[in-house]
Amino acid sequence: MEKSPIRPTDDAACMLARTLLAGARFAALGVSDPKTSAPFVTRINFAMDAENRPVSLISTLAFHTSALQKNPACSLLIGEPPAKGDALAFPRMTLAATAVILAVDQKPALREAYLKFHPKAKLYIDFSDFHFVRFTVASAALNGGFGKAYTLTAADLA
């Protein structure tokens, strides 16, 4: 029987996962192309809301928005490697999530906090085609670097 590469989740893994979430400013968003069911990945801005839930600001003109409207199941890859070194040696985490595109009346509550993370978004945040999306995380796959793989629950990230 082959030994699993997934380590038991411990406090250090949970802390690393929470640190990645708190520091993430960008994410790779994976959605399912409604026409082909093929994966489609794009880069988005990323932030945590006041309740420590992942959010982003997306345009209804973007392909990934229409894909999320048809199938809200998605994934987010967070964790940026530094400019030097092997990218695979640095921590990263994939979140399995469900996207909820928020109603326009919820925009004011998120606006100022989001602009603290992404001040340049002030140029377009008030455009009518931009809406916040909240990601409800079901689970996460944390890679803390070589030989440090963990599976986390939503509770582990809270």
C-alpha cells in the first residue's frame, strides 16, 4: 500500500492557510466553460471581507462572470511566489468554492474595505457592470512547499 502524500492537518497548516488568505491580493479563478465544460482560468483581484470570506469584484462583461452565473462551482489558486527562487518551493493553496454574485445593494458595504486592498479599483468599482462576488469555500488543498501537502476544511480556514 502506497503512503499518502497528504499530511495530517495540524495547527501550523491551518495558520499557514489563514496567512495565505489574509495576504492574497490576486487569485487564479477556475471556472467551467458552459459550452465545452473545459476548465477556464483567469486572474482576478482577491480580498477578504469583514467576516473573512473571499471576495472579488467582477464585470458582467467578463467571460468568467457568465460562466459563474451558469455554474457557480469554481476554484481559486492563491499564493504568489517571490521574484526569485523555484515557484514550486513556495506555499500556495487551491480553494474549492461556490461563487455568489452579490446584489447591487450589497456593494456599499464591501466597497471601502475592498478599496483598501485594491485602491486602483476606484477607477471602475462604481461602473454599473461591476459586482462583488463572494466565494463560499468548501475545502482547500494547501501545498506548503515540497513535501508539505494538506487537505483543509472550511472550518480549518475560519
